[in-house]
Amino acid sequence: LAKTTQPISMDSYEGQEVNITCSHNNIATNDYITWYQQFPSQGPRFIIQGYKTKVTNEVASLFIPADRKSSTLSLPRVSLSDTAVYYCLVGPRVVKAAGNKLTFGGGTRVLVKP
Amino acid sequence: DADVTQTPRNRITKTGKRIMLECSQTKGHDRMYWYRQDPGLGLRLIYYSFDVKDINKGEISDGYSVSRQAQAKFSLSLESAIPNQTALYFCATSEPFAGGNTGELFFGEGSRLTVL
């Protein structure tokens, strides 16, 4: 599985856009990029997934450059309730017994201030 | 009701005791997982099961065992608990990460275990 590197923490203010970049230099051709959000004492929650270019949903956008060696999660106009840890995961989307073992690294702790 | 339910939510026990954490799900997923999270750290995979007859070790399986009693139930056991197994444990389920599915993991609310 591809190793990922993310900033340990980021601070922001309400109403600002937060961008978290994840590096995954050894991403494989069949790897997808998935982001999860975790609030204290809760299990992680799926935010968004993408393979290339840009993906947008009601919560966030995911930007993936052509070389796919990094990706950026963008949270528009954050509120205090967006304070959480955000995890970047990279893994294959193939049907095989060893697949789906996504590994969670340390994540990025985002603190949104008033 | 939660789709993925863990019991107990909190447990304090003593070194050497046998502990079982239970997980049940109503999502109808074949795949189930047990993760461990230590303070300030990410989640580490303990065991995973892709169907009732399939059990696989994850990154940190030593000291743990699991049982997949049915599609909906996946239990984690600590045969002889030790203090460094004090952690927050999460059960999760998913569909296969293939076809039209994202392989999204659905997590329970966690079981906080303290071993004295």
C-alpha cells in the first residue's frame, strides 16, 4: 500500500477555506485516494474519494494533479464543527482477498477557531 | 439505531483477565474489521474478515483473537489483557472496494478499554 504523508496539524478560522495536502509519491496505477474525518471519541467518517482530476461533493472537494503523487482536500468555509482529524488513505480498487486493507496514518488535526 | 453497534462502550479490567468486545451490524456487509486507536495516533488494523469463513490478521494481531459468528457479528477477544492494550477499539464494515462501490468503511462508536 502506498505510504502517505500529511501535515500533523493546521489552524484555521471560521469561514475560511482549509486545504490539506497529502503526499503519496509511490501511488500505484490502480490506487484510489480516500479521505476520512474523525471527531473525538468517534469512528472515522468517509468524506470523499477520487482517482484523478477533481471530485466534489456536498462536503468537500478533492484535487488530484496529473502525476497523482499528491492530493489536496479542500473544505470550503469551515465552521467550528469542522474541527477534527482528517486522514488521507491510498489503496487499490481491485477485487482480491488482500484488497481493502486501508491503513490510517496519523492524520491532520484541524482546529477551527472563532 | 446505529448501523454498527459495539458493546461494551467502556470497560475497565485488570491485567490477565479475558475480555471480549462485540460488534454487530445491520448494513448487510460481508466485510468486517477491528481497529485499535491509541491517543493522538491513527487507527491500526487488528483483524479483518471478508466473509463468515474468512479471518485475516492485520498489522497488530498479537495478543488478540477474533470470531465471526455470523455475517452480522464479529467479536474481538483479548485472552489475557495487558496494560499496553489500553486503547479505543473500533469495529467497521464495508462493501468490497470494487465495481461501483467506494469501499467506504462504516465505523461503530468505539469501545474504550482500560487495562489496569
